[in-house]
Amino acid sequence: MTLSKKEIDSLLRLVGLTRESELNCEQCLALVSEFAERQLAGKSVSESLQHVEHHLSICEECREEYEALRRTLEAVEEQDG
Amino acid sequence: MSRDNDRWLTDLREDGEAREAALSELRTALLRNLRQALSRYSVDDAFLEDAVQDTLLRILDRLGQFQGRSRFLTWATSIAIRVALGELRRGRWKDVSLEGVLATAGFVPDQIVDRESPPQAQAERRALLHTLQQLIEHELTERQKTALLAELKGMPQDEIARHLGSNRNALYKLTHDARKRLKRGLETAGYAAEDVVATLPR
């Protein structure tokens, strides 16, 4: 078995999106709560938070965690009215 | 929840009743949030309780890192989610060997080309994939190749890092450096990054 077409496309996409400077997962974690709150409130994001957005486009695990956080914030907001 | 960020920090840093009350409130809130966050996953209460306990220890250890740029509870929840999903990923992959994953991580450019596409598109795609294959083979270190390909096969970063005797941050740097090398190599060969991305299915 080998890499599938989907996996190769994923690699090409990751390489294409690569920047010289990127946040690592720990740096992303430190900022993702602010990013999620601003996204939920429909507010614009600062330059440092744009780096979070980029990291989320590259890192599948951080993206999975962000989506879970966002779903949670939405549900809590709904419950708290 | 009536505590503001300063109240959380002050109480959690104190000894005695105020700290116990803050910890109890935080535990309850994190349990509620984590249950919501993981509603799409198959987890039981014992798993959630353990994850919250691990999270509380991490939070107490990192209070100085909280910058106050979000609500304290949002920050704490982001840590709880990382802890819990990390544990779930570890559980799913604990019996999978890195060697087993890498054995499936090669590729044959000719087999990936879409034979339904026009001949010129097939030829261009084949050339791009040959270049990518050469770059992976000759421009990456063995460690970079291992990390990048295992990640591509879906192995969690913590697991790859554990196999390599590393950690998630160091692994990210390793794969980031690998991606930069591949990007430079593709550009040198005449493939602009944005053009490559533009040809991929969304």
C-alpha cells in the first residue's frame, strides 16, 4: 500500500501553504482561546491572531481542537442565553 | 460564573478556602465544557474526570502564562480539550508501530495520476510528482522524512514524537523545516507554491 492521491494532495497543499515563520502548536494553544472568542463575536483578528489562523490551516490536530473549542463556546453561549 | 479573570488568578494562587472554592468551580465548569466539546466522541465520565484532573494540574502549573487576552475559562477549556483529545489519540494509536505506518508511506507517481484527465494535464501532474518524490528522497533527512510521512498517514504528533524521542513542538519544527525544503525545491524546479495549491481539489 502507498500514499493515496488524497494524501499526496494534502502534502502538496501543506508545502504550498508553508511560510518561513510559523507558530508551533504550543504557541497556537496560547492564543487560540482569544482567536475563538473573536471569531465567535465576528470581530477582526490582529496580525498575531492571523498566525493562529495560518497554523490551523496547516495543523490538523490543532484544527480539531479549535473546532471542539468553538463548538463548546457556541453551546455554552446558547445555554447561558 | 461570576468570576472575572483577575479573581480566578488571585484565588487559584492563594492557599486555603478561596483556592479550594476556585478549584471546585473550575473543575465543574471544565467538566461541563469538556462533555460538550467531546460530545461527538465516544468517552465515558471516568475519562472526562481524568482529563479534567490532568487539566487542573497543567493549569496550576501554567497560571503565569495566561495573558488575559480571553476569558480565563475559555483558555482553561482550550487546555482541557488538548489534554483530552491527546489522550484519545494516544489510545487509538498506542499499538501502532512507526515502522508499520512508514511501510505504507511510499508513492508511485504514475499510479496517482488521474488517467481520465487530458494527456497534457497527466504529463504535468506526473512531472510534478516525480519532482516531489526526488525532493523527499534527496533533500530531507531520514528524521524529517519519517516525521512528515507518518503525519501524512494520520499518526498523531505526540505519538510520532514519542517514537522519535522528541516532543510535539520539536516535531513541528522538524516537519516545518521539511516543508520549507520541499517548497524551496519545488520553486527551484519552477513550481510556484500558489500555482501548486491552485491545482488541488478543495
